[in-house]
Amino acid sequence: MSAEAPVVDLSVKIGDLTLANPVSTASGTFGKGLEFRPFYDVSRLGSVVVKTITTEPREGNVPPRLAELPAGLLNSIGLANPGVDEYIRTYLPKLRTLGAPLVINIAGHSVEDFGTLTARFAKEEGIAAFELNMSCPNVASGLDYSTDPVVAREVMDRVRGETDIPLIAKLSPNVTDVRPIAEAVVAGGADAISAINTLVGLAIDWRKRRPILGRAYGGVSGPCIKAVALRIVRQLYETVDVPIVGIGGIQDADDVMEFILAGASVIQVGTANYYRPTAALDILEGLPERIASLGASSLREIVGTLEMP
């Protein structure tokens, strides 16, 4: 007879939003969440982040769009999506049935477009938070909003003016120092920061003397970026006073514990969803025992408690 799991408070707050637990999904790796229902009860997750949505429909980048790496994945999907009108009409009603708080990930082609897109969604019921994709490396000008603190602040100011719903700014690791950008979005009203988006990478077929991906460059994800993600999460925890959403190479509950100690209050499971559909649930079930082993009865007690030299 197995011992009962320890009782640990896994709840976390982002702005006015309270999540039952810190386990979420990374945009673009979990579809609409509906696809994972055959594997487990998605409503058990702390939240579900959907694939990025834009104002107009996007077909995405020319294939090939994916390439496997020795310790990760290179992708250049290009934000393929049906556009906001079709999404609200066809998919949002289905998403409301998931049972987990719904985080809508949006990407604008301009500062004004970010605001317009937010306003369009803010009229709809059942949206718990917005995650602003200010840092996609797979589209033209995709990084413009997260490499300059001034522009980043403009985006956040514009979006904050359209809604009181919690806002999460998803920032890029492809900068010299992410901290000034983080400070700018927090000053503009961000309730949390997601870190990190993918790193820019290149895969080559040397026999053909050509890049493997159709667009050449893509976003690197998976275990190979975890150390970079942990470093940035820690730097952000020491810099801004909002929750950090840790992303990058998370495969199991041990990885999550590293992110929590570094300073993340919430985590997102990404690439692992592709090869182990139950990854997010497995992580959730493994957290209470690990947190209790540190002598804590809540997740909040251990966030950021990494003992740095």
C-alpha cells in the first residue's frame, strides 16, 4: 500500500488571477488543448496557453518547418492560425469547455494591432489572462517588440489600456540583457513575465549545402536551452517584482523544481508534449512530494530560494 501524497498548497497568483497549481502549457506545443483530452483530464492543469493568434489568418512559413536536434527541436511554424474572427467564432466556444483557466496568446504586427487584438478578445467570456507574444523568432520583425525597452513599454501601455485581464509578457532570450526589457513591460502594466521564448538557431544539411528548414532559421527549444532559461529566470526574479513564468527544456518534476528555486512561480511545458503527451500531468503529480521534501507546505515558500554563491 503506497503512502498518501503530502498535502501541499500549489496555488499561485498572477495579478487578480489565482491558479490552482503552477503547471501550464507552452503556446504552440499544446494545440488547443482539446487534442490532449484522450490522454488525461486537462482541467487538472493550472492553466492552458493556446497557440498564438493574430488579427488576420496566417498560413505560416514554407516547409520544412521542424527539425530534430540532438537535445531539442528547431521550429519555424510562422504563427500559422485562422485569425481572430474565425478563432472566436469556431474555437473559443470549444476552449471554454476545457475546464482549466484559458490564457490567450496574441501577436500583433504593430503596437496598435496588439491593442486592437486585445480589445477584440477582451469582449469575450472565459479568458483568464493574455500572454503577449512579443518575441517570436520565426516571423519578420518578430523580435522588434522585445529587444527595445521603449517599444516594449509602448506595446504594454497600449494593451493595458484595453483590458483589466492579467497580462503576461513573453520575452526573448535573443538579447544581450533581458532585464531592461522586463523592467519596461512591468512599468507598462505587465502582471507577469514568461521566460523564455525560443533561441534563434540554424540546422544544415551539409550534403545539399542547404538549411534544413524552409525559412533557414528557426526557434530552438527542448532540454538544450534549459540552462539558458534558468539563468534568465533567476536574473528576472532578482530584477522585477512580478511572477515569473519559467519555460525552456522542462521534461519532468525535477526540472520544475529547479525553475521554482530559481524564481519561477508558474512553469510551462512545451517540447515534452510532443513525445510524452502526459508530461504536464506527470509533472503536476510529482510536485507535492518534492516540495514537501524541502520542508515546505506550499509552493510559495520555496519560490526563488536558490542559495546563490
